[in-house]
Amino acid sequence: MRKTGAPLMLSLWLSALPVVGFAAEVDSACGGLTFDNGRLTTGRPLEAKGARTEACLREVAEAVKARPAIRGLTVAAKLPDAERLDGQGLAVAKAAAEVLVNAGIPRTRVSFVAPPGDANTPGRLQLAYVERPTRLPVARLRTASGQVTASTGDGQPTPRLAGDSLHAGELVATSDTGRAELALADGSFLLLSSRSAVRLGTLELTAGRQRKVLLDLVKGTVETQAAPGGAGSTFEVRTRGAVAGVRGTRFRVAQQEDGTSRVETLEGKVALGAEAGSVDVDAGFGSRAKPAQAPEAPRALLAAPVLERPRGGAYPKPPALVWKAVPGARRYRVELGTTADFAGDVTVQESAHPTVDAAARGAGKWFWRVLAVDADGFVGYPSKIFSFDVAG
């Protein structure tokens, strides 16, 4: 029993050491490297100069270049005072810094000093580093279809893929055929429609489950499912002329090209505020705020359409989709997806009549649902979801 227990104890002890990088002594001029809270230590004492010291410094340079978070490296030459005061300390430190620069560390990131040494200890080099503060992501791109990009400030938009982390200040945008679902750090979800853009602002969380979330909808439509928050929590979506403050869990916000802001509350309650006033929008209602005007009185959202066919089954080609007409509907939005949550690859069709030929692209299982839209563009509740299969 003692023999089998010893290796386990050794393994636990090693895992507690602050070793970030290690190289076996037989292969390393440094005898191994350890990065620990700003101190970079070598496995064997680093002499003030010599061929082995230069080889070790080149190893240090390679290790630092592999860690982009390190923004500064300092070489300290600790020599006996007699040598240091004679000017040798700075000369030795400068020579060591030059080795690091020649090995590829930018000169602006390397500094050198000559602090007092110990009269009874041979000269040694010591190394210290400074890391950039870690930027914690505020969201993750859960799903993406079509083109989805993100940019910061005046930077060029770069394509993003499902699983990518997103940070405060980034502008997430979708193309004409793009859609994106974002999972926020507080447990909320955002569904960004096509031709939409949202800037990620504040996202603060406390141990008491109090949260502060601020998003800027630049254009298009975002549907939000807000996670529950503690007392005093805020969750706001701003547009050019209004702010939607969440008191519920599920709602949509749209920013129209003429500056009109529109909110549709599916669950809970949302406060729509503009410069000229504010209004509470309960579940099942919507409101809009035109530029420089108070929000309109809430209006009832259209009911969920009742789907007639198909409600399953297999077809040799994409079938016609049929549903019952909804009173007050000016048009219908039909969504076809490859998953039942409509978070991935989704095709959106519009029809003025309660039927449309399914635009399913290829064989396989397809899910579909319909939403009614009134004359002012307010989108109602989604229908139930049904599926059908297209033969290969």
C-alpha cells in the first residue's frame, strides 16, 4: 500500500507548484523556466555572463514570445557592490538585454537595472515580467449562420465562428443572410437577426446575483431572453432614440432605418423610455418610439398562426407550407431551420398569403414556424414548430 500511495502524493505536490513552463535540465541551458506572478526563474542559477547564460537568455526569449500577454521583461544584474559601483552592473544587464533583443524580443519591451547585490554571493542575473490584464469575455458566439463579423472601434470587421469569445466594446454584425445567437456571461441569450448589429457594452456581475447589462442596438432586430437577476439588477438595450429596460425575460427590440425604435414583449414586462417619455410594455404587447416623440400606447401583438400542413412526413421535394390566416396580419414571416431551436442555419421567407413553397435547401429534416406581422411591422408570437423530411 505504501508503494502505490507514494506516486499519488508526489503527483499532488507537483500539481500545486506554480510551474507554467518547464524544460528538462538535460535539454535546457536554463535547467527549466518558471513563470510565477511576475517572476521568471531558471532551474539553475543564471550567471552574470558566459556562453551558457546567453543560451539560457535565448530560451527565455522564445518562451516569452510564446506568451503574448507578457508586455515587458526586465533584466536585473545583481553584482557585488564593488563591481556594481564600478559600472559593471549596468554593463552586464545591458549586454543580457541585448541578447534578448537579438533573439526577437522588441527593444521597447526590454529594460535592465543593476540593483545592490550581496558581497558574499557571486554575480547573478534575475528576470521579471509584466503581463497585460486579462480581458474576460462578456459573451460567446453560440451559433452562427451566414456571415457574422465583429469589430472594435474603427477596426475592420473580422469573420467570427461559433464558439468564439466576444468582449466589451465589440460590434457584432450579421449579413443579409446571417444570424447569430450570443450567450452572455450572465446566462442571457441574444438572437441577432439578419442585417443587424449590436455593440456589447457593460456586463457586470456581483456575488449577490446583481447584474448590470447594457447593449447598443445599432441596426436591425435582436430577440433577448434575459436570465433572472438579483435585486437592483438592470438589463437595457439602447437604440438611437430609446432605451428598453427589461423587467421580464423575453422580448424583441428593433431599430428601424428612420430612427424609430420598436419593442415587442413576449414574456414579463419591458419599460420603453425615450427623451419625451416612457411606457411599460406588458407581455403580449408592443410599442414604438419615433424620433423626438414619446413612445406610443402599447398595442396587442398578433396571435401565433396555426400551422395546417405539413405536420411531419417525408416528401420527394420541399412541400408547400400552409397555415390559417391571422386577423390583422399584413404579411407572414416563415422560418425554416435545420434545428428545432432555429439558432443555426435558418432560411427566412416572407409571404402576403397563408401559404408558401418551402425553400428547403437539400435533403434531410427541416423544422418550420410562422410569425404574423401587422401593417406597422410589429411581429407577433411564433407558431408551434413542426417538421418534415425531404428525401435525398
